[in-house]
Amino acid sequence: MVWLSRGDKHFIQGGIAQDLRSDGRKRLTYRPIYVETGVISQANGSARVRIGGTDVIAIVKAELGRPSQLQPDKGKVSIHIDCSSTAEPVFEGRGGEELSTELLVALQRSVLGGKSGSDAGIDLSSLVVVEGKICWDLYSDGLVVSSDGNSLDALGAAIKIALSNTGIPRVQVASSASCDDDQPELDISDEEFLQFDTSGVPVIVTLTKVGKHYIADATAEEESQMSSAVSIPVNRKGHICGLTKRGGAGLDPSIIFDMISVAKHVSEQLINEQIGF
């Protein structure tokens, strides 16, 4: 929780109203974004994203598993988020758990297309090795190392880039295997690796409403003054992949439609300007 004096609040709100924020940015400008890949050597893929004072890491691990009976022609992807108190003391107690849950729900909806997986950003059928018998399970873990606002956008970017950085061994069914084998023998390559098409994984743009205006990439101080925030995931084709709202204040439908239009424009800039997005 960020505590501000009355003067600080007026300064933040007044600057946003005049399209000149306290750090010199305009309302829809992001802070510089720094990206590193391959930061965890033990993982199949990893990425670190820093946006101002917000620092997050995402890793992806791949394991061979069994498809679910309901979706035998698809692999599985799961996400776990940790806002560790060892990384940021403000996350101690229930605050860190509640933030982790809030971020997780938004990311699952944005990246995995909800519980059904029908709108997943990754083609889950590409993870199948033998239909109904063997598939790749991808486990994506996100860690919020430090937070100065806009953690969701940073985590969404880190997961997308970590997935792009992920390589899994090429797997072929052994020639001696029978079609009736419940667990066919596999030949797993040590030299050939497959990369994922992550063009369908969206970039998340969160617009935070402060006073009569909304801003992109809010800092923690700005978030403390928000009435509501809408997170809008947009993929490379400009498709909206979900929508998550925070805050108790209601929003007129016309404002939400305008936010979606703005998010599309901002996402295009992020995708075109940021390596790995």
C-alpha cells in the first residue's frame, strides 16, 4: 500500500489531467522496458522483464505427460504466480497471496483462454506427441521480484517472451512401437529442439482510470489513486483475448469501448518496438 500526502495526490491527479505525469510521461506512454532471455539455465525457457521499478521473471519447464480424456488431441499449459515476501517485503501475509491470485486469474484468462482453453494463445494441439497417450505439459512460473505498478502487463510480457524462448526436444515414436501400446517407446532428441509459435499469445495493456482520464503503465503511486483499471490482452492480429476489470467504480460501456480501441493502438506500438513481444 502506497501512502501519499494530500499535496502528492493533487500533484499526481493534476499532472494526469494535463497529460504530463510526475515522471514526465504522457498518459499513454510506457516506461522503458528491458528484456532478458535465458536467465534461468535449468528451465526450458525463461525471461526477465523490467518496467521502471517493476521486475518480474518467468520460466517455462516442459515435461512429458498424458492428455486429458476430455481433450486427447491437446497438450496442457499451466501458470503459477508468486509474489514472494523474500523478494518484496510488502508482499508479506495475505497481501501477497491476494495479489498472486488476482494476477493468476487475469493471466489464465488472457494467455490460456480461460478454463476451456478454446482461445488459448498457444496451439495446444502442437504439444501432442501421440494423441490420447502422450503430450507435452508446460509449466510456466512467474515471480514478481519487485513491484512499482503494472505487474500484470510485465508478467504477461515475461510469460510470452519465456514461451518464445522455450525449446523442447523433438520426440518421435520408436519404430518398434505398436499402435496398441498405451505407453509407446519414444526417441527423444538431444540435438533437435522445437520452438513455439507465440504470435497468438497477447500483449496485455492495462489502462488505469485516475480522475476523468486513464493512463497506461501506472506506477504504484498512480495505482493508489485509481478508481478502476481495465486490462486488455491484444494479440498480433488485433484480436481482444479477454478483459479484466479491477476497482469498484463502474465504467460506462462507451468508455470501455474507447479503452479497447486505445489498447489496440498501444499494443501495436509495444509489439513493433519491443524485441520478443
